[in-house]
Amino acid sequence: MSFVEVSVELGCAELRLSRGKVNAINEEVVDQLHAEFEGLRGDESVRAVTLTGTGAFFSFGFDIPWFYEFAREDFTRYLTKFAELINYIFMYPKPVIAAVNGHAIAGGCMLASACDHRVMVTGKAKISLNEITFGATVFQGATEQMRYWVGSAMTQEMLFSGAMYSAEQAEQFGLIQQAVNPEELKATVSQTVDRFARLEQPAFASLKKLLREPVVEGAARKEADAIEEFVNIWYSDGVRENLRKIEIRD
Amino acid sequence: MSFVEVSVELGCAELRLSRGKVNAINEEVVDQLHAEFEGLRGDESVRAVTLTGTGAFFSFGFDIPWFYEFAREDFTRYLTKFAELINYIFMYPKPVIAAVNGHAIAGGCMLASACDHRVMVTGKAKISLNEITFGATVFQGATEQMRYWVGSAMTQEMLFSGAMYSAEQAEQFGLIQQAVNPEELKATVSQTVDRFARLEQPAFASLKKLLREPVVEGAARKEADAIEEFVNIWYSDGVRENLRKIEIRD
Amino acid sequence: MSFVEVSVELGCAELRLSRGKVNAINEEVVDQLHAEFEGLRGDESVRAVTLTGTGAFFSFGFDIPWFYEFAREDFTRYLTKFAELINYIFMYPKPVIAAVNGHAIAGGCMLASACDHRVMVTGKAKISLNEITFGATVFQGATEQMRYWVGSAMTQEMLFSGAMYSAEQAEQFGLIQQAVNPEELKATVSQTVDRFARLEQPAFASLKKLLREPVVEGAARKEADAIEEFVNIWYSDGVRENLRKIEIRD
């Protein structure tokens, strides 16, 4: 079953998350996203990629009920894949634009932050790294990627507060590059993608590597330990109890 | 003799610097602060720590007249301890809130910056890394911690100018999180501590480690060399002459 | 032939780029700048250095027509020297103030960014890392130096857009410290240089090292690879064609 809808138009590919009402991320979503990005990587006719969601959600994050019965080893494997995916996107040699059509929470926020540019709808949609509100932690890579966009102090503020930010608020502190009315999302994303797609590809890929590789390499040295701690906290009694109460209706 | 007053109320500990009029830091202050933090570390009933001063000073920094007769080896030992203390606080697994009740200068500013959040009084109180004004330098750890809060360019501005900032100014550029009237300090700190104390402890500790460990580890590789240079400059003729003129009345 | 005019007044040295109408950088300019800085380094009577240009340009960047016939090995040697020069200036133990008298583009922007403080004229003058507009990339060191001044997100914005910024715009986002009317440039630079020149020299050099060495060392580990990629892109057919069209009238 496919949870990532792919379309290509005028040299720009769109990957659309489509899994239930909230586009919750499970291992299949990660595998499929990785495969789709990989498939487009060598296609010279594709000059930019858009990542978006369906409905009122970009992505609500991990599909917590789906993972609830996972054994630790299986969940560790999943987390490792997810951490690799956000690094993979962050280092992708082509431009990747997030069209944040709705809520981008926790793992959903991390997916959006791995992109080069975020256009987000104003209104009810929120973006947040809210892990602390249910007692969970994050990855080293996700921490470093957020630091890249908003600096250390604001990354701390996001992680310690778990606050939900509107597009306007997130634009204010640099996480969102363009906050637009929902009816303007498509046109704005189209213009932005077009601007990125016109860039000379080898130069773009080289500049992106200069900007990003030090960030990713620093995080990579610590990621295995960070994932082990993530799992220990996730399987602690208190967090298990919090997770049990989380329902994703789809 | 105790220079750190400790009180615990409703799961929140307060460490209050109390040494003369300006809470100048000497080796005993460092040893006592370290011991008090260490004592609270394993106490599960303590969910947050406040660090504050007495009177018109948070801390004026190192007790320069007290150190004036120190031999280089002894001063090096002290500096190493101090550099370790600010890293220790910066990495402390529980929330540490600075209630900046008055001036926080040089080493006093470093102590405040090692905390997770600073509430500072408006009015005459100033915060500053003014070492350059008497010809001294700082540590690698203190440099990296300041970079964490305000970025590289503003850290340079602070260090090269040695400027004294009001709470409002420091809030503007991100060193202070909350600037409040002196009469509101206690209530504001109490609310902030309460907010931090409610966070799920393992998640908080993990997030703090993700945010801080790369900062501390980068600095640690250079700290011994930085301290050696600090000492060489401190014992140069010109700086000795500057230091001799500094009096701390208490 | 000398392309760097040197004058010393009241303990402050001025290095003035003077090569044609646009002060385009070639290997001789790099060698001469390096030699002049090195000559002033040990001169205790010189307490600060100003780097400036002549006419309407600080520097337009690399002299592209001049390099067009270069063999890859020769261009690689030049790039290595240039990358070393901007690190050398960035780590120079004395204050270096850029008096940005006009356009500072690409390599010209890098030279200005290696200085400790930039005063730039308002009006038509622009500052830009516009390499992507002709399909070229930059260095690791230049990337890290720009990150030091404006953070990762804004460095990306500059590099991916290749935008031309006025002094006022660049002051807004932190690349320029003082934007002044052309007629005020000399007096403002003089005041700023004087302020830096008064700082206690060993303390200044030590603080600068604490601030800068981690930046330079991180970049240095990647610079050889970055230069190799720079050369590969520079000698690709598409970029060769772009470069061929660039004329520098002098």
C-alpha cells in the first residue's frame, strides 16, 4: 500500500504524504519516502522536489498507536531509519521545498525542517516539537537541524516548552520562510520551487553540502547513543502510560 | 564558613550566593557551589534549582584582591575548577534558573549564563563580560556558552566592547529571557521555576544533553590551552597593575 | 607592480586595494595582501589595520578574465592561497576593520567578512556572495565565516539567492556593523579603528582566538575537498561558458 503519492510536472516532483487523516509516520512511510527520494535523485529532468501532506495535516508525527506494540529492537530499527531519512533529505543534492499544508508536529516538524525552505499555511495549523509534553525526547540530528534554522537558544525554547506555533509565529523566529493564506499555498510554493529549480544544479548541490555537511557529521557521531536514550525513555513506565492514551483516528 | 545559602521549598532548591557586599567568587565559593549542586543532583524530590545572589549583586565576578597574592599554579587550579563548574551547571540534568537580582559581571555573568533561563531585574543592575576592560581574557567554555545564547557575532560584540548591559538591553539580544521590575523578581522566578519543575525529568535531561553536549565537548578540547593563556595574560605586568587597583569593599 | 597601497598613521595601518577600476583579485593581490599583513603583524607600533578599496569598489571579487586561461593546477594553487588568506585575516591577532567604500562582491565580500568589523557606505554599493548566479560555488572557510556573522539560515539565504544587498539591508541582518553615508565613511572608520586600537592587545588577541579558532579549525578539515569541488565546477562546460561572458573593464 502506498502512503506517498508522487507526481512530476515541468521538472518538479511532488511527494504527498497520504496516510489516514493525519499522515502519521510509520516504518512504511519512512521506507517509501526514502525510496521515492532515491528514485528522483538520479533523474536529471527533476530539478526540485516538493514535500507536502493531505487534508489538515502535513504530518502529525509518529503513528504512536501503531508503534505501541513494537519490541524495543524493532522500534530502534525504525528510529535509526527515521534519523537517517531526515539527514538524507537535509543533504539531498536537489532543492526540497516543504509545502506545509497543515499541522507539522514532532516527527512531522522534523520532516519539514529537513527541507530547504518551508511555506506554511496560516490559520489553525501548528508546527511544534512537542515531544516533552508526553515525556519523550528527540534525536541529535533533529536538534542540530533545528539549531541550523533558528539557533541554539530558540531550539531550546521550542524543545523545553513543546509549544505549538502558528505559521506567523514560526516565520517570526525563522523556522518558516513564508507564511501564506491556505488559498495562496499552491501558487506560492510553485513560485518558490520555480526559483530553486532555475539554480545551476552543481553549484546548488555544492553550496548545500558546504552548509549542511558539518551539521550532519557533528550529529552523526552522537546519534546511536541518542537513539538508545530515546528508546530507554520511550519504554519507561511513565511514557508508556502517556503513549497508551494517544489515539490517532484514521 | 558558608558562602552559599541553601533552602528547599516545594521541590525547588534555591542556592543563594552570600559573600560580602558583591558576592565575589573565590575558590571556596566554587567548591561550595559545586558541592551543593552535587548534593541536590541525586535528590529526586528536588525538581529544579534557582541560583541567585544577595543585595545589589548577583555576583561581581572573581574576588580579584583575594587572588592577587595567588601563585600561578594555585590560580590555574582555581580557574580549572571554575571552568569545570560552569560546564557542570550548563550540563546539570535538572532545570537551573538564574534569578539575577543585581549586577552579574565577568565570572558572575558566566555563572548566570550557565543556567537554563535568566530572569533579571531592571534598574541599575548590569550584566557584562567586561574582562577586556582590565586586560584579561575568558575561557573557551564561557565563550561557547555565550555563543549558545546570543550567537557568534553578539558574543564578539560583548567580549570586544566589555559593555555593561541593562536587563532590558540583554533581553533584546537574547542573553536575558525575562527582564522584570525588582519587586516582581520573586514571583516571576517562582512561576518560571514551577513551569520547568513540571517537565518530565528524563525527557528534560535528555533534551538538555542533546542541546548542550556538543557545545561543552567542543570547548573542552581547548580549555587547558585557554586556561594557560588566561594565566599568562593575568600575570603579565600590565594586567597585574590593573588588577592591583581593583578593590572590592566588603 | 603593487596593488596594495600601505599607509600608517598614528599606529593604525591602512591597506588599500588598488587594481584597475574594480580592484579585482588575482594571485598577485593575494600574495601582496598576505605579505603586507605579515609585515605589520610583528610591528608593535601598529595597533589596528584597515582594509579598504579605491573608487566605487571595495572589490568585485576574482579577476575572472585573468583566471580564464589558467590551468586547473594553477587555479587550485590560487584558490588554496585565497582560502588561506581569508583564514589568516580572520585569525589575525590585531583588529582588522573593513572600510567598505563600494561594492564587495563574491571574493570581495569574503575579504570584508574576514575582518572584525565592517563599516559600509550607503547608496549604490552592494555586498553579495553571488557565486550561484554564474554557477560557481564557495569555500568551506568562507561559509563558516559567514555563518559566524549571520547564522546558518541567513548564510543559506545569501548563498542560494546570490542576492545583492545594500549596506542598510546588510546591517539589518548583521553582516555590516555600521552603514554610513559615503561622506561619513572616513570619520566613522577612524573612530571605530581608534576604539579597537585602544583595547589591550594580548586580551584582544586571546578573545579573538577563543571566538575564531573553533570556526577556522572546523572549516580547515574540509577545505581541500571543498576546493577540489570548487575547481571541478569552475571548469565544467556550463560555468566556463558563463565565465567567458564576464568582462571586467579596467
